[in-house]
Amino acid sequence: MATVKFSSKIDEKAWEELKRIAKESHRSVSGLLTEAVEQYVKRHRVRPEVLEHLEDSVRENEELYRRLAR
């Protein structure tokens, strides 16, 4: 897999903890960061078909939502 070099800032305590975890688990900080970013992206990405179903549901239940809001 191709890699990309980037630069960022992180809280010092978080950085020290990350390095400690890397050392204890015999892994690289880079590997841990890659895994963390992959998990974050997976959790926060919403598939287009899910959004489409949500929009359909909102449209179909608009009156119900209005009544519930009262």
C-alpha cells in the first residue's frame, strides 16, 4: 500500500500515550495512527444508499414528525 507523509499537531499527553501503546504492543506509531484513522473514517462515513433511505423515510413520515414535534 502506498503511504503519504503528513504533518499535524497532537496534545502532548495523547502523543506520549500513543508512543507508550506502540512500544507495549511492538507496533509503530505510524501503524497505530493508520489503524485509528481507518476506524474513524469507517465509523463516520455514511453510505449513499443509507442517506437515500433516510431521506425517503423523512419525506414519507413528514406529517407524523410534525405531530410528534408538537
